[in-house]
Amino acid sequence: MKPAVRVLRDTYLDSVLQLLGARAMGGTDGVEWATALMATAANLDALRQEGFDPPEASPYDLILAVRATDPEAAFAEGERAMFGARESGRAEESPRSLEEALERQPGSTVAVVSVPGDYAALEAHKALGHGLDVLLFSDNVSVGDEIALKDHAARRGRLLMGPGAGTAVIDGVGLGFANVVRRGPVGVVAAAGTGAQEVMCLLDRCGVGVSQVVGVGGRDLSPEVGGRMAARAVRMLDEDPETELILLVSKPPDEQVARRVMAAARATPLVASLVGVGGETLEGGVVKALGVLGRPVPPFDLHRGPSVEEATARLAPARTTVRGLFSGGTLCYEALVVLSGVLGPVWSNTPIDPRYGLPAPPGRHVCLDLGEEEFTKGRPHPMIDPGARIELLRETGPDVAVVLLDVVLGHGSHPDPAGILSPELARLDGPQVVAYVLGTELDPQGYHDQVRKLAAAGCAVTATAARAARAAAAIATRKSTS
């Protein structure tokens, strides 16, 4: 196969269009590997590691790369997929600056900033200067820049959500990776992206909606950032007549910062779901919230596919480990908390205890957050493209008893993740797959349809992420969950 690269100068496309191009090239006859990406330093590095020799390029250049028998045919398919609508006149040329975007849409109140980290802080400051709330999707923003941005937002009475904020729902409009949920009385403040998605979806399935979901970035509750935006978001929700309860979601925060943030709620009850603190799970946080609201708590006992007992009965004795392959960082962290409480040490690229970082010794439990930079260099996020997970599934070893997965639905995610993953999962010979579907029936992918496809492929599908981890531990240890 011949490696080839094409550079399209001064051509910026968002990650969804890049994915369309990569899929079109990958589906062309004679293509072994394909990608479309912006020419950031990290992406160029990733291409070199894949054996390509990319030319000098700027972060605003688009690169197409393939290993193929006929690279030109693949490039033609990729460009047709990415630019077809624009060339046929169905799509308007994208604005090239914030100012141009505001001229076209002068009533805008929120800016979503998703540019390379070196430029992200400047663009976010500009948006705040125009009086906009900002969802800062970009990561690789320094702590100093984050503090400066959040202080700037506070002076202007605006929200700075992020950096690395992947999820928000403001006045019923989902931003970033967001699920379709009903409006209701719970305001969510989250320093955890998929944590916010999990609680809003569980609330929705319980018949309770959300008023607002404010993602504040994973570092906001650290001692350095001091809860600057979480406290502002809590105060905002405390004054919101539509919000009857505030749900604070985070991985373990700094204790003093968490106290200050929680104290910002003066008139509205606040419940904290701090994953891993005292064994807390996202499911547990939702149960507490329902209790405060006086709403019935469902049993969360949905289980499709084989039971724990059926799965353990067919496992070979040599299969004793759990391999978690996650697209959601908070769900990976929660699984580490649950699994380590039963199985002992679990190794990870995002370990709870730094002693259990990768590489893991042979025969150990491992959970991977595939949304981290080492897996997303040169390719889309795993919620958008299941490719990285499929590659790792094909490497499942003979010691693995359980493959533990999350499947995240909603706007921004792959249109049919279960449909792409199911054939690979059905081909696994030996381990039991345990899956959790994060989503609602109103999501574009359809919650029940995704559950059905996974169960048909032989997966055990649970009602919450925490229960998936518990089921995985029970299967690996051959012990019932009862």
C-alpha cells in the first residue's frame, strides 16, 4: 500500500466534516488506512508516527492522508464528501472570524470556541469582549489562561464554560456533545462532561428534566482555579425560578473549594454527586436528587442480554481480567472507582493512583479513556468515530473475561455507534461484553434501538454506567451481583 498526503491550504473544516472525509476515503476500494485532519503540530506528529512524511503546513491547512493502491481516487472521494454541499450551492461559506459570524447572526448570545489550544484563549477573550457566554471546547489551555478568562467572564457577568467543556444545555439548546432531554426543575453544574450527560439522561428516563446544564471544565474545582465558574453557575441557578434543585457533578474536588461552591446556593437545595468520594456514583447522585424532589426512585434494573450467571458459566477459567474501553472520561473514572473496590488495582492511562499508570503488567485489569490525547492525535474523538475502539477490540487477549464499554448517544456523537460496534463485538470469541448506553429515546440514535443492537450481538446491557462496572466485576470474579 502506498502512503500519500494531500494538503489543502487555508482550508478549515470542523471535526464532523473531517470525519465524513475520512470515512469516504476509508470506504474506497483499495484503501487500508485514511484520515482527514487539521495540520496542528500534534496531528503532524501523529501522521509521522503512522509512517507518513507530511510537508510543512499551518494549523489552518487541511491534510488528507491515505495508504491505498490508488490514493488519487481516495482523495477525490474524501473531497466530494467534505465539499460536495458547498460546491453544489447548498451550503454557505463558513465565516472566517468571530466578527464575521456576529455580522451574520447579530442576536447570538453564546460562542462555541473549538480551535487549537494555542489560539483558544485569545478567541475566548474576544467572544467575552463581545458580551457572549463562551463554551470553550478546546483543551491544552493553561491554568493561568483559564483563571484570566474566568475572571474576565465574571467582570462582564458572563459564563466561561471550560476549557475542555464538551457538554452544556443553555435555555434548552444543547452545545457540544449533548443529549435530547426534557425541560424540568434540575439545574446541573458539572466539572465532568460525560458525568453531566449521564445525570441528565438518567433524570430524563425518570421523568424529570433539566433547566440548565453548565459545564465548567474539569479543573474548575481544583485549588488553583478555586471553583470560579462553578460558584457563579450555582449562584445563577439559585436565582433561576425554573430551578428547584441544583445537582453538582464532579470527580473528587478540592474539599475547601467544593464547600465554597456549595455554599453559593442560598435559596435552592443543592445535591453533590462527587464521583469516587465515599464510593459515590453518578447513579447515586441522581437517586439523591430524586429523593429531595420527592420523586419516585426507579430500580434501575434494566438488564438485556445474558445474566451474570449465564456469562460466568461459559467463561474459560483462564479468563479473569476486565478490559474497559471508554469514550467518556467520567465514565472511565467511575468504572475505575467501582472496579478497584472489588478487584483491587486497575491500571489506566488516567489512573486514580499514579502507581497504576500504563503500561500495565501482564494479566492485570485495565480501563482506557480513549478520549485522551494519546488516542485522539490525528483522529476524531471516539464518540464521533469508533475506529480506535475497534482496533483495540481486535487485540483482546486470552486472559480477558469482560470487555466493558460505554456507548454515548446524542448530538455530536456517531449516528449509529452500536451498529458499527456490534459486528465486532459479536465476533469476539471468549470474553463477555458488558455495555452501557448513555442516551435517551429522543436522541438521534434512539436509546432503545441502540440497546437492542448490542443485546443482539450478545452484550449484557445495563441501566447505568455504575451497574455495568459492577456486572463486569461480578463476571470476572465469578460472583453474583446479588
